[in-house]
Amino acid sequence: MRDRLAALGAFGLFLLRILGAIRMTRPQLRDTVRQIHVIGARSVPIIAVGGAFVGLVMTLQGYRTLVTFGAGNALGTMLSLTVFRELGPVLTAILFCGRAGSAMAAELGLMRATDQITSLSMMAIDPVAKVVVPRFLAAVISVPLLTAVFICFSIVAGWIQAEFLLGVDPGYFWASLQSSVDLRQDYGQAFVKASVFGVFCALIATHVGYHARPTPEGTSIATTQSVVYGSLMVLFLDFLLSATLY
Amino acid sequence: MAGSKTEWSVGAFILMGFACALVLAFASTNSGERLGGDSYRVTARFTNAGDLKARAPVKIAGVKVGEIESITLDPNFDALVTLRLSQAAGELPADTGAAIFTSGLLGERYIGLSPGGDPEPLKDGDEILLTQPAVVLEQLIGKFLFNADSARAGDASEAAPAR
């Protein structure tokens, strides 16, 4: 129990340390841009494809269920609300944990195992400012943007499926979609969720990577932990936010 | 220019993210439905607001002309509904009536206005006096059952003296 508490404390202190190490100097910003390329821009294909398939399957399953009640026209409502409120932010964050969080943790773990982090501190360079902050900032910036991409792709894929394969009237589809998604309630909170998830995914991945045991096994454990803890944290926070925000 | 490709892809990514967010905001939310232009407020009292919600539409002849701003309880325990009407819909007569309708059998509640013939227009802060409360399905069924019962009782009492 005390160990768990200490782990939570270390987690919080690491966040403060990251926030304290944000310098906004040119080299740090340049590193951040490079990290956005690695973990953000390169995640677009998986997020887009993931989003498109989620949209397709939600539309298909939703249509089958709704049509039994003669409510096939409410398809747009169902698709948009599920994607905006839950699936968009959550699946983006989980995919991000798997695609980028694991890479971040492995990279930092390997840096730790090969003493690169120790060498940085020996040269009086703050390793948190040099290697952790750019990754953290890049993830915090990328996750909300990736969420937007995910939601966009799933709605467009759902619309294509609904109009061209299921034969739902596109007017009804878009009208029900637009009238049910509230700009502040649903759209705004999708991005509130995405931002929170981004911070926690990044924090968990960098924390377990940075504090990995300096062995090959330690690196592998850190990689696993970043995905497991990251995904669980996203699901837990999602419940918390859904319970308090709506 | 070693970093130029990275920078290009980051720029494209950020642009794409914001473009998606913007497209979603305009194409898939109710942002466009917010009342543009000038508007004025009128109130209406209903004995029962049903499950009318704030921001529900106000319609005339099925065309949206405003939305509901707030629903509160007044001292007489009536529902006091504040309506925000668009100036663009033109002037409404002062004897306009308001009724709570349901779109579809189980759809959303909305307020339908039926313009009267008064030459005086409805002004900001006025109250709509002719109102018709929401139909509560349970009450309707209750009334129907009661009527059916009393009709049968009436039949019986009419039949009795004849014997």
C-alpha cells in the first residue's frame, strides 16, 4: 500500500519536474517539432484507418439495431454521439498509447539502459528538459489533433456506408447528426477529454520509460507498462470525466 | 535542409488536425443553428411544460423562428418559459398563441406558435397569454379510461330506471 502511494507520489513529482523543465528555448522547440513528426504525424495513418473502421462498424451495427425499431433515420445521432462522447477520444488515446507511448517508453528505457541519461546529467544537461519535455509536449499537442482526425474519418466513413451501402437518406443522416451534437456539450468535451488523455498518456509513457531499470528486461517491462497503464488510465479517466462532465 | 521534411510533415499534420476540428465544428454540430441576428425575448406560462428543454426550438408553421432560453417555476407553480425569437421572422401579433408539441410520437418537445390577428405586435418582454400545456400521455390515458368507465356507468344508470 505504501509502495503504491509512493509510486503515485513519484508520478506527481515527475509531472511537476516536466512542467518545471519546460524552457521554450529554440533547441527544445526544435526537438518538440521533431517529436511531433515522430509520434503525431506518423500516427495519422493508423488513427485515420482506425477511425474509418470504427465509423463503418458503428453505422452497420447501429443501423441493424435502429431499423428494428423503425428508427433508421436516427443513425446520424447515434454515430455522432458515440464517436464524439466516447469512442473518438478514448480509442484515439488507446491507439496513441500503443503506437507512440510504447515507442516513447522503449526509447527512454533504452537511453536509461545505455547510460545516455546518466551521461546527460554528467554533462550538466538536465535530461528531463532534453529528452522528456519534447516528447511530453509533442504528445500533449498531438492527441487532441489526432482525436479530431479520428472523429472526422469515422463520421465520413459512417456517412459513406449509410448513404451508399445501407440506403439511408443523407438529409436525415446529416440533419439528425447536426441537431444532436452540441458544440459545447459534445464537441467541446471531446477535446477536453482528448487533452486530459494526452497529458496522462504522455506522462505515463515518459515516466515508466525514464524510470525503467537499466537492463534490457527493464526496457521491455517499461514498454509493456506504458501500454497497459496508459490504456487503463485512459479508460478510468474516461469514466471519471463522463460521470462529471455530462 | 535536413529538417525541412520533418517540418513539412509536422506542418501538414497540425494543419490537418485543425482542419478536421474546424470541419467537425461546422459540419457536424449545431453551431450553425444558433440564432443569428437580432432577437427579442417573450415569456409564456404553461400549466405543464412536459419535458421541454432549454434550447429546444420554437416554430411557426414548422419553421424555426427561435429557441427556448430558460424554463423556471413561477410563484403560482406554473412553468415560466422564456422564448428568444429572431427579429428576422417579422412582427408577431400580440395575441399569438403558444403550444407545446412533440415532433413525432416520441420525439423532441418544441413550442409551436400560432399567430393571431391583433394589429399590435408582440414586443420584447411581453407575455404570450394564450398557451396550451404539454400533453402528458399518462394523463391522456387516465382521462380516456375514466371517460370509458363513466360512460359505462352512465349506460348502467340510464338502463336502470328503464327496468
